[in-house]
Amino acid sequence: MKRADLIIFTLVLAAGLIGAYFYFFAGGAGPESTIVIEVNGVVVQTYPLYQEGRDEYVEITGVNGVTRVHLEDGRVQVVDSACPDKVCVNTGWIRNSAQVIACLPNRVIIKIVNAEDGDIDLR
């Protein structure tokens, strides 16, 4: 392996590790974080991310039908949706603001917003 190849390999590896760090850790959800559920670009529901002992299911009506969402203390997932490919269901749990669940056929977006970020108007 040439020296230039080693340098390129090291740079690519470092970029991957930095990206993984930001994806898994830097987008951490604070205690005031909020779960935001949008349908067709409009916020329809918000929930606090952290609520001790929470284990509930909510149904969100999208443009093609119902998306069933499971809320637990500190995380959220889609368990069923009226879409053909179920990418949103296969996304699994999200826990921080770096992760998003998107059901594009049903136009449902679920994300976590940190209160201090001011990313969205939660009225």
C-alpha cells in the first residue's frame, strides 16, 4: 500500500467516524425535547419526549390512512402504517434530534426537536 493510499484511507475513516459521532451522539435529546408529528407539512401532534412510565400508542391519520405510533419514555417508533413499503415501520426507534421517521406515501413525518434549538413553532 502506497503512502498516498494510506492517507486517503485514514481521511475517509476519520470522516466516517466523525459522521457516526454526530449521528449517534451530537444530536442528543435534552430533557425538554419534544416529539413532533407532521402530516402533509402541518404539525398535528406534539408530545414531550421524556415522560416517566409512558407506554402509549397514538393513531395519526395521514393522506392514505392511519399511521400507528408507539411512544415510550425517551423514544418513539411507527408500528403500523397505511403505506405499501413500510420503510417507516422498519426505521425502528428514534431517540434524538438527528433521527427522523418518514412515511412518505402517507405524508407523515415524526421527529424529535430540542427545545433550545428553536427548530419549529410548537404552538
